[in-house]
Amino acid sequence: MKNKIIQGQVIPINQSNIDTDVIIPKQYLKAIGKTGFGKFLFDSWRYDEPGDLSTTKKRKINNNFILNKKPYSSGKILIVNDNFGCGSSREHAVWAIKDYGIEAVISSSFAEIFSNNSFKNQLLLAPIKKSEIDWLFEQIPDSGIYQLTIDVLNQTISTPDNVTINFAIDQSNKEKVIHGYDDIELTLKNKKAIKDFEKTIINKKPWLFENE
């Protein structure tokens, strides 16, 4: 299997229970395309003024929020605390994260539906121990410049000081991230086996197909 390396600046948000309404507020859910949501990521935290899909004026930003500061504004790896992605099941939350340019999220735990939506859209979620999350937050210097390297195939996170942290994901999710598969494409990898099974059933139980 080929590999995928995700390398880049981290975006540390040391908070637990960040729900999907914070990730992408409900007023943006009327749009159904997968692109264009990056500018609304963490909308209520990024801006001092509310917005919606019809907003055209330039809004005042919250200068204290991390995505409005360099080098975090160009970060590729989000680090958060426990239970990220809780709340409603909106897939838009994943679309917003990806559209912003974030390729991986590191946390000690993820909400189940958010996790399923993430891998379905090839967003890597890397679960690690709570003690490792706390340690990573401590390592990020005041300058903010801190890059991690994630080896998806070998399931490792490497720090600038060459410390390696392991994470676990199942094989199908790994293939989605590395190869860009969705659920249908992953199933079609077994197309020959599926067709062989169909032929076997037709031969063994032809009466099942008599009315087709």
C-alpha cells in the first residue's frame, strides 16, 4: 500500500466538547455543496459579528482567535481536547474543516458520528492518549511555530524533537485517507468477489431470480 504523509503547522485549541454547531453554525447548513465552507469554520469564534450565507460585507474579525493569527492561520493539523465533534450529525462540519485546508485532527476522543463523517470524506482523525494530548499542548512554543509529521500508513505522529506518538485507526479508514476512497469506492475494490458470489448464488438457487 502506498503511504500518505501529512506535515504542517499545528492549530492548538485546548478545549473539550467542541460541538458541530461551533465548528459550523446551523445558518450555513442550507448549502449542500462540499466546498466553500472553510470561511465559516468556527464562525462564531472567528468573527465579532454574526453572518449567514447572504452576508456580503466584510465582517470584523476576533483578533484573539487562533485562526486569525499567524502561523496558525495556515495550519494543516488541528489539535483539540476530549470529545471533539459532539452534538448534531451535520456532515458540513467535516466539509468546513477540509475546505479550510486542515488535513488531520488530533484528539483524545471523537464523537462517533463525526468520526464516521470524517473518514467518509478522507479527513484523518488521530486518537491519542489524554496524557499525550496534554504533553503536545505543552510543547508548542510561544512563537507558535510548531510542525508535526503524520505518517498515515504507519500510524505515527512525529514531533520536531523526533518524539514519536502512535495512534490507531482501522484498515478501511486508513485506505480512505491514503487513497481518497469513499464508501462506494472501498466496496468496489471487492467487485470481482461480489460478482463471483452472485454467480454462485444464481447457480445454487436459480429460483430466486426467476422473476427478474
